[in-house]
Amino acid sequence: MGFVRVRDIRERQKPQTIQVRVIRKWISKGKKEELCYQFVDIYGDGIEATAEVKDIEHFDSLIHLYSCYNVSEYICTGPRTYMATVEHVASLVIGQKTVLEPITSVDIPNVYFRFATYEAIKRRIKDWKLLTDYIGRVENNCLRSTGKGKQLRKTRIRDDMENEVDITLWPEMGHLITDEVVVGDIIAITSTMVTEYNGRLQLESTHLTTVAVNPEFPQTIEHINRLRALPATHSAATEERTVTLLDLRLLSRENIQSTRNFLCDAKITKIHEDRGWYYVLCSKCSKKLYPQEDSDALIFVCKDEANIIPIFRYCVNTTITDKTGSADAVFFNDSMQELLNISCEEMVKKHANTMNPKIIPDELKAAIDKPRRLHLSLKNDGKIVINNVSNSAPATDKDSPNIGTSTFTPATPLSKAGTSKRQLSESPGKPRSPQSFLTKTTHNNSTNYLLH
């Protein structure tokens, strides 16, 4: 059987069989309601397919998201002209006679990106025909309040040509970028509308928008390498001043609606065991996974997706201390991996005899009371996030500033610092016997960690 590439399909063309994965489904709310799908082929090219909403039960019985099909007997028509998710000269119309033959394929991508250039998005301002995908490095990330009291997520990113663009997530999509996203992270965002605000290009979320933070897909590797090679911006360099924990306590009382970056010489003095040290995400939707025991295998499952791979990420809640006081701080994946020189997945495998995120490995405990230079962000809500770690020793007693000589003038008198907590997403399973060890295998189309 011969297959045609998705990119070669043209309007009014006689249909030939295509081999695709279905990666999206939604109801379009344009001039008329349509049942819409996004198909992607083995080359990573995408095309949209539409059907009548009245046929939704028929297609629900045939089409399952992230499954693959040989598709034939469709109609080639022009592209959708309102909020299209794919830039293509054609789209497909599918109906009762369309043949959808299920196939098994691990080679067809389960994501679709078509990143626009800065010049291209300038031409798309307030043009709702085509939604925009974009990728960039985070320069700022914060919440902003509107005049009506709503909270918007505002994230500034810089592309590989050093153009800056703002991302605005409306409240219903604000969960796509959280406070865990810090300066230097890479964001790939899809299906946005291009607008302009205060003279700057802005990508506004739609109901179809997705976000991948530090995406580890073949389609994004070259982009990520170029973005990570960018020099630090002038603003980032000037903001990363050396401060004490007292300075941070005073700054946290100021009403500044932005994330600020600093250096601080301090050490971890406590790890909050009850908060856990890692969490597990779905490789497809980035939502939390749930542990499920099945015979001698521990399977991580997603409530929405099948055929997934668990992604392990550090999240270590600590107390850090310097000569001016103590504060709570969170080490997320990149900073903890830099500190321990081992990935979270490798650490979980190494300690497969526990698998309980509330049992702290000896490697983490060994990091306590060791002086570090911490590259951190002070969030607008006062939370401290550690972005990176180096082994530079803190200042000696002779060089250390006195508490009374803070670099910053407090806006208000010092009060007792509060603590901020972050709930662990999940508790992956029961402790295992010390004789157990972890190996990766396959079980029921999921990636499992088999304990012997």
C-alpha cells in the first residue's frame, strides 16, 4: 500500500491513504460548529480534519487520541480559515464513508510544533485565521492583576534571534505556566493569538493552547540548543546581585509584581521530608501520574493518556541558612540535578528499595550544612526558588555583612518571616524491601519499573 505525505495533500486532490497519529480533538466555535482533529504523520507534518458535530458519537467509536490509523476515503478541501492550528494549504473532511484502520506505530510523533519566526508573528497581529506556535527562553515570569481583579500569567520569552515576546495566559489557562517556571527555562507554546500591548508583541492563550516547559522532543532539540547558547540579558545580569537572606525577607515585603534574581551564599540546614523529594509527570500531557501496583511491577498511569512514559522531576523543599537568618526555599529539577550530579530518574532507580518520596536518600542528606552559592529567584509572593547551585564558599566571618548593614532599605519594619509550602503531587507507591532493585520494562503499553 502506498501512502501520501501529509504535506503533499492539496485541495480537490483525489484522496490517497495517509498514515497518521491523532493528537488533538476539539469543537470549533467559528461560523458553524465543527468537530475537529489534528493529524500528524511520521515526518512531523500536520493537517486538520473536520467532521459534522452530529457525527461525534460515530467518530468517538473509531478515533482514540494518540492512536495511529491508515486513513482513506476522505475529501481534500481548503484550509480552515478561523483559528486553524496547522499552517497548510488544505484540510480534510471526514464522514461516514471515511475508513480509519487502526495501526501500531511508535515512529509517528505524538506532538506537533510549527514554530513561527518573529517576522512571521508581526504579520499575524489580530489575524485570527491561523494560531501561532512559538518557542523561547524565559526572561521573566509573574502574575499580574487586571482592573477587574483577575490574575493573568505574564511570561516574557526571548527567541534565538534575541527578540522578546510576552505570553499572556488568561485565568482559565493560567495553570499551564506556574511559579516553578524560572528564568532560563525553555517554553514551547502552541495555538496562541498574536496581539500587541504597550508596543510589544504578545501571544495570548486560547482554549487550544498547550505549553511544554523544557520540552524533550526531537522536534525541539535544535531550538533548545540555540536558546541555551544565548548570552544572559543585560537585565538578568544586573538583577542577579549578591544578597543575604535578611535582604530577601525585607524585599519580600515590597509590592513588586515581578520575579527578581539574586545570588546568595548559604547552606541547606533542613530538608522537609514530609513534603517529598520528587514527583512524576506524564510525557504527553505533563499532568501528574499515579502509581499502580500490578503483581511485581509498579506502573505509573495517567488518568487521560495511554502509552506514556513517566518523567521524574526533583522537588525538594528545604530551609536554607546564612549568617543573617533562615528561610524556606524550593529546589526544582535543574538546580537539584546540578547539586547532586545525578538525574531524578537515576536517583529513583538507585533507591528502588524505597520508592517513597518521603524517604530522603542519603545523597540529599549529604548536601546539608555544605556552603553553596545559590542562584535564586524571589517570586512576587515571597517564595524563594533555587535556579542553580555552585560550590563557591560563602563569605568568612570577617567578610560577612552585619545584620544591620542590609544592602536594601526596608519599606516596612521587619516582621517574622512566614513559611511557604508546596504540596507534593503524589506519593508513588509503598516502600519496597531492601533486596529490590529497579529495571525499566514494558507492561500494558506503559513504561513500568519492575521490582525484583
